[in-house]
Amino acid sequence: MEITASMVKELRERSGAGMMECKKALTENAGNIDTAIEWLRKQGLAKADKKASRVAAEGRIAVAQDGGKAVMVEVNSETDFVAKDENFIKFADEVAKTALASGAADVEALKSAKTSAGPTVEEARALLVAKVGENVQVRRLVRIDSGNTVAAYLHGGRIGVLVETRGGNADFARGVAMHVAAMNPPYNKASDVPAAFIEKEKEIELAKMSDKDRAKPANILEKIVGGKIAKIVNENTLYGQAYVLNTEQTVEAAAKAAGADVVGFVRLVVGEGIEKVKEDYAAEVAKAMQV
């Protein structure tokens, strides 16, 4: 059967695969577009399996929101080049929308959820791997589902934040999300700081003191150390930090002025916790030249 340009065009639009892959798929399947799509998916899965062991530490954070419901996903690629590819960005956004619509609680459940285009997230991922030639992974999913005010903020596609506030308004919640993106507070409020953290900081502050200071009366020493610990707690909590949108006040003061209480927040950064492989391109090229 003759494979026409219009057939290739239709298959490209429906599958998202490259022109040559579409032509081959149609040739292998006697021009049947539906079976060609299935063939492409199988080919994509095969290629994806071969690339699955390669480190994917670049990528993109994507969010989707509907009122008090919001999700944030991290989708990884091997290179920043692919992370900026239009197909990759479209996939990441679709994964976030699918996560929101499906109610998937984790990445494993999300993989089998159907995207708006028809294929599951896992099938769409495999097709993208075949297209971009890199390992692509959906790594993390976080979700907020509440009746409170929820704000999402993305910074350059590499940092994503979800914030939940009780009271206040959407503008304040978004401002807090921007603050979290910029300042990365480990904890929300002083009450959230673990006792073990405080004890360790006390130990460090005492070790830094001179013998003369350590010899002071216990009540004086407690005040000195207590002041230093209070400062450390402020630096490590959202409520204790100076608000980036108004550094004359703390986030706690800004929340009080807005009639809001920050219930919690989640911050994701692309590739955090992944050990990146250092490539020696000079050695790689030299090796290739000897072959």
C-alpha cells in the first residue's frame, strides 16, 4: 500500500512521533493508522527500557490547580537542552493536569492514568523518550486538596512551590509561595522545629564560646545561648524570616496583617537529591576517534 504524505501527517498529529518514525510505522502496518499508533507505542516502550538506567537529573516542575486542589510534579530528563524542548514542556504540563484530574496519590498510580490525548502517562512518556532520545522520568508528585486558600508558584520551571493558608486571600498566599521559592525555609513555624535540631544548635553554640563565657552563671549563660538559638530558629522558619515582599516585617507579621495563617507548604527543585554524572566530553571524543 502506498504511504501518502497526508497519512504521515495524520499519524504525526495523533501520535506526536517524528516523520520518519511515522512513515516506518505506517509501512510496517500496511497503512493502518490505529495499528501504527500501537506499533509506535510498543517501539517507544522498547526504547524507553534501554534508556531507563541513564541518570535523569535535569527537567521541569509543573503545576495544575483548581481552587483548593493543586498538584505539583517533577519530570526529569538527562539534559537541560531536552528540558527546554517544546515536546518535553508539553508533556510535563499534561502530566500535572492528568495528576489533578485523576486524583492519583503517587507517581505509580499516576503512570496508569489516561492523559487528555488518550494514552496513559506511562505510554506518553515512552513515546516522548523515543522522540527526544533521552531517559525521561516522572519522579515526584505532591498534592494539596483542601477547602483553604492554595497558591502555586513556579520559578523558571526549576523551582515549584505550593502553599496552603487559612484565611487571607490568594494574593497573600502567592506572595508566601514566592518567599518560599526564594528563601527555602526548612520549617514553617518555631513549633515545627525538631527538639533534636535545637539541642544540636545549643551544643554548637556552647562549643563556639570562650572558656570565660562558659564560666558565667548558668542563668546568664542560658540567656546568651537562648538568644542565639532564637535567631537560628527565625532564620530556619518561614514565620521567623523577613518577608521578601516587605523586609520591614516578618512573614508571621505579614500573615497576621493579612488575617491569614500558613498551614503548610511544599517546595520542589529539579534534580535535588539526584547524584549527577560528571561527563568528560574530551575523553569521550578522544575514545570515539580511536574506534
